[in-house]
Amino acid sequence: MSLILLRLPAAVALTCAGVGLGTVTVLLLAGLRRRRRKSLPAVSGTLFLLVCIAGLLALVIGVKQTERVSGPIGPAIEAGAYVTAELTALSDASRSTKPSMFGSGPRYLVTAEITEASHGGRKFEAATPVLVIGNQTWQTVRYGDRLHAAGTLAPMEPGSSETAMLSASTAPAVTSTPAAAEAVNTLRSLFVEHTRSLPPDARGLLPGMVFGDREQQTDDLEEAMRRTGLTHLMAVSGANCSYLLGFVYLLATACRAPRWLSSALGIVALAGFVLLVRPEPSVLRAAVMGAIGVAALVSGRRRASLSFLALAVIVLLLANPWLAGEYSFILSVLATLGLVLLGSTCSRWLQYFMPKLLADAMAIPLAAQLFCTPVLVQLQPELAMFSIPANILAAPVVPFVTIGGMVSLALLPWAPLPGGWLVHATGFLTLWVAQIARTFSGLPLATLPWLGGPAGAVLAAASAVGLLALLWLAAQGRDGISSLWFRVEQATGHGRGSDRRYTPELPASANHGTRVDTDQEASPGRVTRRLAVARWTGKQRVGAAFCSAAVVGGLLGWLVSSTGAAPLPDRWDAVVCNVGQGDGLVIRTGTGQAMIIDAGPEPGAMDSCLDSLGVESVGLLVLTHMHLDHYGGLDGVLDGRKVARVIVGSSKKELPDLVEDTLAEHGLDSELGEAGQSGRTGSASWQILWPTAARSGASENDSSIVMLVTVPGADGGVLRILLTGDLEEEAAADLLRGLALEPGSVDILKISHHGARNGGTAILDQVQPRAAVISVGSDNDYGHPAPEILSALERLRIPVFRTDQIGTIVVDLADGSLAVRPAE
């Protein structure tokens, strides 16, 4: 309900609130009339409660939506106005994983609230949350800072937690910081400073596991954590809150404090912890859940976990309805729900095959993973195959890292020496987590490609149900098969004696006092009649059929998704892989052989594309320049494939760590590409046209390698492809001055910079290719491709094919004709 109302105008939410209020009034009147006329049916208490909650939630959403855009700020956002604003930072600055569309260095993101703004000579107050996008000067902004800045407003998508985006044109001028926030920021900085002497992996993991700071985590370690399902350890969640609450409560109890005082100390520690790690959605959920849990502990109601979770979710959504759209919040709630509903059950089933301690350890990640997987595949269309064993192996050190880190934080301001020792001792424990991540991520099939979108979520849910069904059947098989076999013996007269009794063998921990009826004797005829329904009642038959269908559906989903995002085309000369907001182009050079230009932003999509094309070896890999959306998927290209040569483009002498480390891991060296280089790879020939030596030291985009590739077609014709990287307008003009290409001499032009405005139209005007391709992510926040580029293509009557519209693009030259089509 929240997700729907947040995407609609405030008037709709307020109308729903009015309808809810009217419904509550009707239900109350019906209840009063029932007292007078006992013949009327009773009003359901559950229905009444649900209507009340829905109406209250709709009212909160309507009021908050109205408040965010009330006054002059609303028209300013709609008009895309330039404003100067006073802001309060609601998050630390984080580096954007997406490269700047202008190639002018890294971008930093800050969630903030505009409290006051000026536009058109008018100054006004506001309470509008915005996402600030700024340059490197915004790197030092911290939670709680009050600052002054200027920039251009733009509306965000409906339902976003921020109402607008502020593209900052000035550096932030911090005017003040609340004392509490300043103390927390100082404490965090002091802790990070003490980690400087730790090994790189420990330096990257420890602040993240203690209070969610990932700034020092390297790209390769982040990728290893993602591929093994351990990323959640870097996002402070309910587990951290539970460890802290348990530690404080037990410590207070050991000091003979009364229950109420122990609970109060736990709540105080929890509040300080939330302030320290920042009120992220998952942390808020866990903190509220922990507070309600402590209240339940004091009141003696310890087993109402599901009710406490529901109450926590309702409280949080009433406080901030936009949490409903936060993936971290959704995953946190689902993981807790999985533990509440399936944790003990999975452990009981697993105890049929393993000791209780191991069953408990495996049940926790299994239950959480089953509930979270349908959402995880929306974020990344793949499954981490070793997530459960990796989490089991990492689990023993997590409480010690969390508690050790928190104790060291408390000691550092007052006792730096023991606090520093504890930081280092705790830091070395994180090396165990890093080793697990790197080991499992390097194994074959560490991740399994999966379908994205609603279909992927449905298949993931069906597979989860199927896995639970198999686990249940396996746990029941021992008893069910033995019991059924005994009945068959009795019915056929082949039993060992008429006085035989059958007693299921259950593990002691799984019996839970269940009464086992051993008086099962019956005549052969009665047993025969019972065979058809023994352990298979009508409901169980339906359940078994559903579970079987789920297993089959999951297997079909695996079979479909394992072939990649696009099926293998029968014939292709070049393919533009659908890698999202990035570039990844493959040129066929022989059977199972290819030349690859750029690798996309992440490994999974590029690896799937190459698998679908049957590419086993790469004669030449070109990374046009060092932006993440062009080299981020490097590991996907190298996964299980031989690469003969690597050419890179870069404005800097040193390559990013991810590129250098990945190439070194595979024993590969890179060479810098410059104009004048040429060669042949298999059946294809290539020539580098840009950059020239005179343009060394230009911006990263203008250092992009521009290549002309010639591929022989099936009928003796020639396919000519011009690849332009992210070249911008000024550099493109320099390129064209010395480029001897006649109009129509190029078959395919890869449009520069995903169709960004700063690529210009000069290349289009001069080259006038037979067709153009744009590799761009759907619903990207850069506005790619720009209207100016599309207008120029239309003006020149050049057909254009875009990955955001048709997915992976296949190019084929056969029978004298050029065919460009989606991969079907």
C-alpha cells in the first residue's frame, strides 16, 4: 500500500485516509448497533485494526508529501530552478559508483534536507529532502553538518525517498555541526585512523562491520564479498543490534542490576549505536525491533517475535513511509521474517542429518536467504552459490568483531592505548572473513546467472519453496518410508510378526514432546485401504504437487538463466551486449574466438553475454578508458577464458586497482593504446585512430581509444565498425581533422558516451554510418541518450538501435545486406 500511495499525488493518499476514516466510523457504529441487536454479526477486530492502520498510514503519507513541496520550493523543483540553499546533511558523503557524465572526476552523493532556500530574489523556508550530487569538494560532508550551497534542482522519480536532486555547482560551506554529531564524527574518524596500520583487507572490512563505513574497502574485496553473499556484514543490521543489546544486558545482569535497569542500559546503548552508525533503514528497523523486544522481555512476553516485527514495521512506516521502497529495509524485514517463520523449523529438519549445533548454524543463513533471494535478484540478476557455507564459516567471528569494535570505540577517547590494541586484535579477526570471501568467490560457479525482473523474482521464490519442500521430504523420508514399508509388509503378510510396532526415530531436539502412537495394528484389508492415503491426505497431495511444480519451475529457471541474458544467435559478426549503463561490444574473429571492446560496469552481465555467444578465447581485449562502466566487468571477461592481448586507454600513468589486480591475477600485462597502432586478430583487422601522443593528459573521456574494426562477412563483403568510447565534442573535432572517412564508408557507428550531449554530432555529420548503436541503461539518471543526439540521427535518417529499448544487439553482414536486430 505504501509503495502505491507514494507514487501517486498527495491528494490520492488524503482521499484514501478519508475513506479509511469513514470505514472506521461505519465499523464503530456497527459495533454499537450490535450491542442493541445481538442478531447482527460481530465486527472483526482484525479487520478494524487493519483499516485503522491503513487509514493512518495514508494520512501520514498525504501530509508528508504535501509538506515536502509546500510553498515556493514545489514550483522551483518543477521548473528545474537554480537555487541557493541551507541544508542539513542526513548522510555521510559517499562516492558514486557511476562515472560522471562530464568525465570531470568522481562524484559524491549526500542525502540532505533543504531547510531554507532562495530563488528569484525570494527567500523561503522548506522541509524538502534532496539528493545532492557534487564534485570532490563534497567528500568531507558528514551526517548532521549544516551547510550552504547552490545548484540546480530537478524532480526525482515518484516514490523516491528524496523529492528532488540538487546538482551542486558550488563547494559546500559548512556553517555548523550539532555537538552530538560532531562527537560521533570525531569518534568514527579516530577509529578509522587506528585502522591505518592494519592489512588492506582488515582496513577495508573492520569499519564496515562495526559501523557500516565502506570508504576503505577495495573494489576487488567488495566484489568478492558480493559474489559470496557476505555484503550484508558491511551493512549494520539486526544482528549487530542483537549482539550489542545482549552484551550490555548480560553485563548489567552480571553486575546484579535489576531487570528494568539492564533493559534501560540496553536501550541507551542501542540509541548511541544508531547515532554512531547513522539511522539507515535496516538499522532503524533493527533498533525499533530491539527496543520492542526489550519491552517484551521486561513484560515477560518473549515469544511474540512475529508480532514485534509487525509492530516495528508499522511504527517505522508511520515515522517514514519512504522506507517501504528502500531495498535495505525490505531485505532486513524479510531476513527477520525468515528467521521468525522458518529458523527453528529448518533447524529441526536439518537435525535429521547433522548435529544440532551445525543445524542451528546452517538454518540461520538458509532461512534468511530463502526469503531475501527474490528481492536480491532484482538488485543483481545472479545467485551466490556459496552464500550459505560462506556465512556459516564467517558467523563465529562476527559477534567478536561487533562487540570488540564497539568496546574499542568506547575506550579510544579515554584510554587510547588499550583501545588501539583492541582495534588491531579485532581487525585481524576480519581477515578470516576476507579469506572466506576471496576463496569462495574464486571457485567455479561462485555465482549463477539468473533472470531479472518479476519473472526472476517468481522463479527465485518458486525455487525457494521447492528447496524447502525437498528439505521437508528428506527429513520426513526416513519416518514416512519406514512407516509405509511396514504397512506394506503387514498388508502383504510378509511382516516379521503380528506384534511388531513401528515407532518413528526422531532426533531428541526435534520431538518436542510429540506423542507417538505405536498402536498401529490393523487387519491386512484395513491396512491396504489405508495405503493409498497413508501420510498423504488431500491437503498434503496438493502441497506435494505444488512443491514439485516449484522445483520444476526453479530448474527451468536455472536452465533458462544459465544460458545468459540472450540466447545464442545462429549468425553474428558483432554483438552489443546489454550491460546496462556501460559499454561492452564483442566482435567475432573465429569459432569460439572474439575481440572485445570494453567490459561493462559489472562482471555478471558481460560473462553471461559471452557465454551466450560461445566465446572461449579473446584475441584482443580493449578497455577504451578507465571509467568503471567500461572496465568494471573485467573479471567477467576473464572468467574461464584465455586472453592473448590487452590494450587500455587512460589519462593517468597508473590504472585503477581493480584493473591492475585483476590482470595480474590472470598473468596479463596491458599496453597503452595510441593512434597509429594496428593489427589483426583472427579474421578481423583493427586500427587505433585516437588518442594521439599530443593529447596525452587530457580528460579521461577524451583519452578514450577510438578504433576502426573491419570484419569479413559471410559472403565476402566487409563490415566496418567505428568505436568511439566516451569521446567528447572538442576531442571529436580534433579527431575528424585528420580522419579520412567518407560519408557512408562506415557500416556501424557506436555512438560516443551512451548518447550524451557532450559527445556532439560532428562525427555523425561527417561519417553518416549505415546504422548507429547506443549502449545505455534503461531509466538512467543521466538523461542518456540526449534529445540533441537523437534529433541528429533522425535528421540524417540514420537508423539507431539502443540496448535500453531492445536489449542485446546483434549485427550480421550476409548476402550483401546488413542486418541489425535484437537477440531473440
